[in-house]
Amino acid sequence: MKLSCGPLSGSLLAVMLVLAGCTPKIKFVDQQVPFERQISGIDAPVNIRRDKLGIPLVEAKNDEDLHFALGYVAAADRLSQMVGTKLVSQGRLAEWMGEPVLDIDRYMRAMDLRRAALVYWNAATPEQKKLLQRYADGVNAYIASGNLPDSFRLTDYRPEQWEPADSLTIVALNTLMLSTNAPEEIAYLKLAQALGPEKAAWLAPVYPDQPLPMDEARKLGQVDLNAVHETVERLLHAQNQHDVLGLSGIAASNNWAVHKSRTKGGASIVANDPHLPLSLPSVWHFVHARTPSLDWAGVSIAGVPGPLMGYNGHVAWGATMVMGDNQDIFLEKLWEFHGKLHYLYKGKWVPCEKRREAFRVKDGRTEYQTYYSTRNGTLLNPLLRHPGKLVSAPTQVRTTYGLAFRHALHDPASSPLALSDMVRAKSVAEAQEILRRTRGAPLNVVFGDRDNIAWQVTGTYPIRKKGNGHFPSPAWDGDYDWEGYLDPAKHPSSQNPDAGYLGTANERIVARDFPHTLSSSWFYPERSERIKQMLSKNEPHSSEDSMKMQLDRHSPFVGKLQEWLKQDENRTPLEEAMAALGKSKGAKAREALSATLTLDGNLEHDSREAAIYGVFLHSFIRRTFLDELGPESEENWKAFVRLANSSYSAPMDHLIVRGDDSPFWDDVRTPAKETKAGIIAQSLVDTINYLEGRIGLDRKSWNWGKLHTYHWKTEAAKMAPMLSLRQRLGIESMDKVLNRGPFPAGGDHTTLNLSSYNLGLNFDTWLVPTMRMIVDFSREEPMLAINSSGQSGNPGSRNYDDSIAMFLEGRYHTLPFKQQNIDQAYGPALTLVPGK
């Protein structure tokens, strides 16, 4: 692709092109050209071949040259993405993109991921440090080649030399994102300010079979939560910006493994499809790497060497989020005297530590900000642009409150780098030993070799003196202090279970009475239930069956709702409520109810009943909660939506679990006191009214895919609301150049083929399986996979979007390991040869 200003590339480019006044002229290019390139820094020639999807096969004579080439290839495919992610993780994005993103930088400096990167570096072995450096050398060799995306030239930004610390801050950013609880705590705090702690607890249930977290809420009963009102408002604003870039913690992924005794081929099958925000390019960078001693293929995050999930010829492994709660928000009492900020701890005022940060902005200016820390971590108050003046008094103690952020990734024992050793595992037993050493990232790793399957929880989980950290904790008495971390020997695990299969889907992975806190932010149980339902069938399992599972759009929640609606104690009051609506509204309510009861559970994009069901859930949420938490433009509603979409939540819990005692059944806008049945009846009417207004009166034209869609967008397009009108219009003018879609979507947050939308807000898909992988050890070529977009970050490449059609159609791509198949699949080589 050519522009009037040069070749287009990079997922953040639209903003930069608009700023540069560059007008696109499209010309497609093909990168499959064989040639040699002399390059200093390698000891022996390295071959890089690509298949039809642009996936590179990197063949080197030794590990050091391999890592050099991996860095080179990652930069060739995704340098803009790599640099953007690095700058985000280090709180330096404004150096490239200017003032609009400065608040994101302030927030990220508070997370202090550079300190986490130092922790990881200090925990690394000499061999790991050497390979990280070789990867950085490869990135720098590509940068030195001068073949850089115009996203840099057009904005006069020259990418710096890549350092091992840059890869490690990206690792730290992804470890941060693997926990969802701190954003939930902030959202809960906002709702507690508006409703009171105990009423807000109704909006943050833990799991269908667990009581509401009232004990956690009561610890805040004597705290003046309004004292942190402005802080919470601005934190929510910052988190909303992070949501735009897909940087907030999110529920993600399915994986399963089937033992050889249960498969058609008599060998194990391992499957994984990680769920992350829909983006272009995908977060995942596929690569196949070979040396005389290693042969592995999988997905990495651009900027980080080695696969997070993959297959090495002996062992296959895939990961999902544990939903681990290894981060807490602490309320601190603060006092400024003698020019220094102090915090109260066990009756004494302790000086805060402080650090001064410089923020370089694209226009050339530099801003400075001082960050303060307590024993619980960085105070989030100073990230605000106008944090307000802390109270000082020479004769009496008058205090304000602060919010401190604590995360296990700053602990010296938290390094996740051991996961990189999975490429060397020859068996399940060896893999399990590696995973038991893996700290930091809270993951469910399901893995297998030809004859065995296993599951191991990784991560670092704090032991709290009191409470479980579900909500923010008062810090001044020390009652909720962390007292170390859970012994990895106590992390859940399993090998070759009697059931013949293993699987996880972000559900509660331990019994309700498990004595340690891994999380209170589990995701909905339905995907896990569907995995068990499909794998427990008596028929032998095949890779084709795993494909069907990954493409499955059947929601177990539909059946649960139908069962609830049919129970006499629920059906009778609902019928009475519908009758009380009058003839016209009653008919609409019964129409919606009938469609919901006849839905077969399959949320296909062309289903009329699925559309009615989806709109009913939307209407129910708004009828039940919007009266007290709206309008939807306000932070109360945004906080509620965050809670509803990050883990098991109030809307579904209220619908089929909680009884008539919820304080939210009453519509505060009316003089009458509503009931649950009345709210449901009104929601059914709203459903038909919405569909008539949105699609039309012709019922035959209604289907789920007309409301619920996939739309692949670059980060630039997602950031448009944050920018000026001129910049927004410029980005919109480039929509067809950079973005893809919309396409009709099936499924929802409860289906294995996940397509989550923001419950209570709209139907736009934001969370999807960002890649699919199946390894069937009985196949000649065991590894099947597909990315959700393309391999390249360059819109001028044919590999920018060529996986989208395969993803939508449920097709897979083979990554061959046998030499004869490799020679057929991969094109001519780019050979890197040693040079001066």
C-alpha cells in the first residue's frame, strides 16, 4: 500500500496521518521475495520463510541467533505495535502521540511497571538475560535497516534502541491485565459512594452459589467515601481511556485437554482459544522456530520472545485467566505537615516515599509530577491533573484520604519468565515442573503430551490478614495487610483425571470452601459448564470435535432462564404482571416471552429468537438498574457496566438467582413499588418496542446479527472519541483503509465461541477468541490454528486481514513440523547472513 506521504503501516497510524495531513493512495505490496541480507550480530546464516498467511518459519543454528531473528521478524511485522505497547507500559505514549494520551501516561506511571521489569530482570537466569538481549539486538538490527513504518517518519519519531527492559515492561503490562480486581474495586467504590457500601454489594456478587459479599462491604461502613470522590471519578475516566486501548483487565479464554483414552486417534488433544479485545492487528504474533535442539510453534506478544501458548513437538499447552485477585486498593489516611506527606499506620504518621517523574510530550515540552507511595504501593491521587490541596494544620490532625495500589508483580518472587522454558519440555512431567516455578501471571495452563494431560495454576496470590480483597480495604489499622504469598505447592493442579479430560473457562476453579483466596472475581460458569457437557459425551473425541466446540454458540444460560420462567413460583406472578399491563403491552410481553421460551439455546447470528432474547437481557438490565444508576452518560452507570462485564455480575444474578428482596426491584422514578415480576414484564414489552424501532415491524427480518456485530478497528479508530473534531473526521475518512467490518456475530459472553458485548450499553462485540489452536497428537501434523486478523500490522500487506474470513468461517490453518510438509507450505527464504 502506498500513500502520498509514503507506505502506510502501524495500528496507531490513523491518528498520526491525520496530524501529518497525509492522504492515502492504496497500492498493495507483496513481501514474499527471496534474498540475502548481510547483518551484523549473528554467528551463522538464519533462514526466514513465510507461508501463505505470512507466518514466519525461523531456522537458526543456535538459540542466540534464533532469538536475534525472532526480534528481527517481530519488528518487521509489528514494529508500530511493539513500540506503542512499550510506550504505554512505560507511561511514555505522549512522546509519540502528544497531549491526548497524557492521562494514560500518568496512570501507567502510577502502576510503576518499570520497577516490575527490574524485578523480573533480577530474577532472570544468566541464560534468560542473554536471550532477552539477543532478541533486543534483532529488533535494533531491523530498526537500523531504515525500513521503518511511516507512522514514525510522519510524526518525526525515531524509535529508540530496544532494550531487554522494554520486553519486560510489556510482560509486566500483560501480567497487570491478567487481574481484573483493581478496576472492579474502583468501580465498586464509585457505586458505594452513591448507594452506600452494603447496597452496592448487591451489584458485585461473587458466584451464583455464594452469598453477597456483605462482610467485605461492612469494612467500609465507617469510612467517609466521599472524601475520595474526585479521585475515583478521575480514576474511572483514566480506566475508560484504558478500555479504549484494550488495556484493562478482562476475562479471557477457553482451554481443554482430552486424554488418549477418550480420543478417536488414541492420543491426547489440547485446545485453546484466548479471549481478548477485538483489535487490528491481533495481539498475537504467530511464529515457528527451529534450531538443532528446538522445534516449536505458537503465539507470542510482539515485543516478547517465545510463545505464551504453543506446541514443541512433544508437549502442547494453552492458557486461560485464573481471574486471580493479586491486586488491592487500600484507603489511606493522609496528612501533610512540615512540607511532607504522611500516612497513618497503627497509630503513627509515617512519611510517604516519593519519586519525581518527567513526561515528555510530542510538542517538545516536559511536564513533571511527583508520585507518593505508602507501604501498600503508589498513591493514585497524584495521577490526577488537579488532585486538590491536602490539608495541613500546625495544631491539630486533619486528614484526607488517598487510594494506594498494591500488586504482586512488584514482589521479588513474582517473575513469570520460567514460562519461556516450556519450549524445552519433553513430557507432561517436565512441563509441570516448569509451571510450578512460574510465578507472577495468574494462569490456568492446560497441557498434554501424546499420552498424558494435566492442569496447573500459576501465579502469585497474596495471603491477607483479614478479608479477601474483593473491595477496597482501610489501611491505617493494618487489619487487611498482606502477609506473604500462597505456597505454589498449594496451587490447584491435576494430571490424567478419571473423567478423561480437563478444561477451564475463567470459572471458579476451586470448591467454595477452598481455604485460600485465589479470586472473588470469577467469570460466569456457563462456558465451563458447556465444556464439561460436550466433553462428557461417551463418543470418542477428535480434533474436528474440538473445532465444533471452539465454534459452538450454544448458551447454557438460556436453559437456566427458561427453567426459572417455567417454575410456578415465578410463572404465576409474571403472568399476573403481564395481564396488568393491558391488552397491547400484554401482547408484546407475551410475544417476547414466547420467543425466549422457544429459543433452542443456540445464539446464531441469523436467529430471530436469539435477537429477542438478547434484547430482553439488555432491556432487563436497564429497567432494573438505570433508574438508580443513570443516566448512562454518568460515571455511576459506567462503573456498573464495568462490573457487569468484567466478572460474574448483578444482571444475570438478579435475573435467576436473587429473590424479591433486592433493593433494585423498585423503580425510584415512580410512586408505586415495583416487583421483580413487574420489572421482567415491562422488560419484555421494551424488547419488542426496541426491535420494532431498530429493525422494523416485519418480524421475519429480525435476527441477532443485525444488532450484534464484529468490527475490527485499529487502536486509532478506538481512540477517536478522545481526539479533536478534525482528528476524528480524519480517522473516519480512513475507515475502509484501516478497519474491517462490521460483520454479523452470533454468540455472547456465555458461549464457547465468545462474542461479548457491553451488557446494558450496546451490542457491539468487543471481546472474542483472538486466536484458535488445536493440537491433536494423533494427526500427521498435529497443530491447527488461526489468528483473528492477520500476521502483519501493515495495511498494505496481504497478510494484514487475510485471517479474518477464515476466523469468521471457522477454518483452520496447519502449521507443519515434518520437513516435506514445511517445504510445501513455506515460500522462498530471506536469509540473514553474518556481516560487518
